[in-house]
Amino acid sequence: QVQLVESGGGLVQAGGSLRLSCAASERTFSHYAMGWFRQVPGKEREFVAAISWTGGNIYYADSVKGRFTISRDNAKNTVNLQMSSLKPEDTAVYYCALGTVVGSTQAKSYDYWGQGTQVTVSS
């Protein structure tokens, strides 16, 4: 069973930065695509960013493009999301996900999910 554990969430003022990390237990981590999604109460889970197994292909939602950066370290089985110029509308629970479809923006394409980490951006 693959386990994903997110960390790095918290409270930050608008314009600030946060770095989320996701650690995977999967020993073949480097064979999988990874994604970050976010969700607010009452809404569907929303795609944020995705990265291919080598890191050579990266995808962003338009709402975060230019502000967020996804990266991965296959030697450490981690994927990161550096978030800058944060806005109140970025407030959500952020989830990392692991799957086999590169670059998918659809939550159903991912097979394993972390428990989520809360990001709150105050105005």
C-alpha cells in the first residue's frame, strides 16, 4: 500500500510563500507521475500542478501559473510545491497524489492520495 504524507501547510499573509512537501513510501516512486490538488468545503477537488516521473514535463492550472512551482526528488521520494505570491483564494486543503497518467488534471486519474494539509492565506 502506497502512503503519501504531506507537510508544510499553515497560515500565511497574502503575498507570502509556503513550501509543501509530500513524502511517498513507494520504492518505485520514480516510475510514477505526481500531482497536487486542492479542495475547499463544498467544492470539487481542483487540479493545481502535475509532474512526470522524470520531472521533464510539468503542468499547472492557469490560476497558479507563474506563482507555484512543482518539483520532485526521486532520490528522496518527495514531491514539492513551492507557493509564492499567495492569495486568499489559494486557501484550501492541499493533497498530493500519485498515478500513472502523466499530466492529468483529473483527480480520478490518480491512484493514491495523501491525507491533505491545510493552507490558509489571510488578507
